[in-house]
Amino acid sequence: MIRKTKIKKPTQEEIKKCQQGIEKTGLLDAQGREIFKDHDGAYIALEETVPTTQTGLLDAVDIGVVEKDLVWEPKQEEKKQKKRIDLGKIVKYAAAGLATAAIATMAIMPPKAYAADDKDTLSGDVEYIITKDKADHYLRPNLFYTLPGDIQGFTFIELYKGGGYYGRTTLDKMIKGDIGLTGQIIHASHPGSEFGLGLTAIIPHLPKSMFGKVAVRPLWIDKQGKLVDKLMTDYFVDITLPKGFKISTFGGWDLRAKGGPQWDYGEIFIGKEFGKVKIGYCGALINDGDALPDLQHRIAVGLKL
């Protein structure tokens, strides 16, 4: 328990003595008073200070030895922490609400009910990814959709044999021309493990057979509403070739990773569509600890929805 004993107004001798040994701890006590450490190693709380030329104690409270678990953070740091938590909650609830709205809308309304310009608003496929090790094969549904307000969505979920799953939901809303807002929700064996917000842009002046998009998401929080220290950038490029052939690739970096930019994950697909069936090479661009990916060879067989 912290001991608090009132001390009388110090004498000039005490003030002079204090000048020689007092040091700031950067902490506050429960009443919001600054905590100092004097030359004897005792912790004291100041009620009031005078200009630097006459630094001393006008009124002090001896608070005894302060244990680490009883030390209060400075008010300024508490305010910063509170702002971070509040911002995290806002982003978390906004992203969760948007995702819930997306699922609810698709569940209760047929695709054409919220079509934009009479285009298909619900499409996708189911892929079976074949790797070198049979135990690592997995199933992956991919879904593209349009939500009310012309919000473009994409969700994929990788379902692993050993249990667990990994997926991402990306929601883009173009604001001005080819530039817009983007939100991403990561599902790492738990719906809504992380939430990210940022900007996205369509790559201009590409041939009609090509489509490209880039994004940067500097704000991330986890499912507890705490900020995640990462800055993600990613790209997506799709090329349609004659006779049903197709090339597509995506990937990204964490620009805030320790030690400099680090590759996150990506893929490159080269294949052909046969009606509703597609088959091709689906190389995984995996993280090997630096900014350049390592290529892992795989095959993908898919069925269009």
C-alpha cells in the first residue's frame, strides 16, 4: 500500500538541498501530481513548483517506495492511449458493420436487386489448390460481389485439411474517378482477426484486355481494437488472352516491418478456361524474410459459379 504523509512547507535549506538531487520520473500519482525522486532515492509528489531559477518544493507529499505495478502513467500518455483505443473501436465496429451488412444484403436480396448498371454483381469460383505435399492441398472459394452504394467486394477463404482457415474480405468504394477508399478484413481461423483501412486506385491507361489496381492501408487494428503496427501495400493485375487463356497476379508488402519493407504474400496464375472449368499453374509468392518473394510451385483446378 502506498504511504502518504503530509510534509510542512520546506525551508530554504531544504529547497537548496532538493535542487542538488531531485530528478523527474515522468510519472503521476493518483491525484495527478508529478512524482519526483530525491537524492536519497525517496519518491515525492509535488503540489506546486516555482521557476527553474528557484526550483524547489513548495508543498510535497512523501509517497514512499513506489512498486512498478503501482506507478501511474503520465496523463499525456494516458490520453494518447485512450485515443488509440477509441479509434480502434470505431474502425473495428465500422468494418464489422460493413461486413455484416454485406452478408445480410447478399442473404436477403437476389444479385440483380442491387445491380449496378445491369452488370453481374455476384460471381466467383471454387478452386482446389494442389501443392507438392498432398497434406497441404486445400479448397478455396472466391467470391466477387457488388453491394449497395456501388461498393465492390471480394472475399476468399482457404479451408485447410488439418483444420483452421485463412481468408480476406476486401471492400472498395471509388470516391473520385479511379481513386477510392478500401477496407480489408483478415480472417485467420477467426472471423475478423484484423481490420485495415486505406486508399485504392485503378491503374490507368491499360489495354482493354488488362485490369490493374493498387492499394495502401496504413491503419490496422486487431479484434481487441488495438492498433497493429504495419503499413500494407498491394497490387492486383488481370490479363485476358485469346482462346480462354488468362494471366493474373497479386501480392503486397508490409512497409513498416522491422528491418525494412517485407514481402507479405502473393500468387501468379497462368491458365486456361474451358467453359466453367479453369486449370492452370498457380505459383505462390511466399514470404522468406525479406522484400523479395520465394516461388512455390502449385496447380489450381477451379469451377466457376
